[in-house]
Amino acid sequence: MTIRAFFPLAAFSLGLLAADRPGATLDRVSSNAGGQANPVRAFEERRDHLYKTFLAPCCWREAVYTHRSSESMMMRKEIDSLLREGRPDAEIAAYYVGKYGERILREPPGVKGRFLYLLPLFALLVGLAAVLAALKMMSGRSRRPVPAITPNIPDSDWDW
């Protein structure tokens, strides 16, 4: 792996490890090209972001954004009504975490979430180190010629 190929991966990992303020992923503000805030678009982006933040409570496998169960439909309606009431994203997230536990979040907050991103990278590095160690061990063995096995029978034992 060259340094250039490694740099984006390292930058991504360091970005995950950087200490950011709690709840920063839940604070999204959108604006159009002119710099003026578009309230409809901002509402839709906040809503979609919240839909993608939570797992469907029926199966815990898919985001509320894409899941088509009655529970996820009801949760989308609740999120819409909470947003229309003017509740902040962090308060909505706290409401659902209080109701279902941290399991409702697609990405756990803080260190747990960063650990989930870094674990595959760590496993890949450990596996690569194991393969390289095995290859080095196999190539380091000396190759001695195999001795030829010849019967040591005197010619006088053969009756022709």
C-alpha cells in the first residue's frame, strides 16, 4: 500500500477520532446557492436525516427512512409531528432513545460509533499482518535436496 493510497484512509480514521461536540451529527442546516435558508428544503432535509438516524423498531435491521412496516410508518408520522411542533433534532433523538434505548440509533453515539467504524480496519490490518508473517515464515525455510533412497543390497544376494 503506497502512502498516497493510505492517506485518505488515515484522514478518514483520524476524522472519526477527532473530538467533536456531542450531537453534531444531529444539527443539520441547509441553504440554497444564494445563501438564503429555504424552510421547506430545510424541513425535508431534517426530516430525512431523522428518518435515516433511527432503526425500525419492528426488526431493528433497516432505517425508518426505507422500511415499510406499520411501526416505521407510525414513527415517521411522529417525527413529522414533532418537527412541526418545533422540537430540535436532539430532543427528538432523546425521546426515541428514552422510549426504545440506544438500540434505536443506526449509529451509536460517541466512542461506540467510532469503534464500529474502526473495527473492520483493525481486523483487516491484523489479518494482513498474519498473512505476511505466514508468507515470511514459509519463504524463510531452507530448501534442502531430498536424498535419493537407494536400496543397499549387495550384488551377491541376487541369484541370476
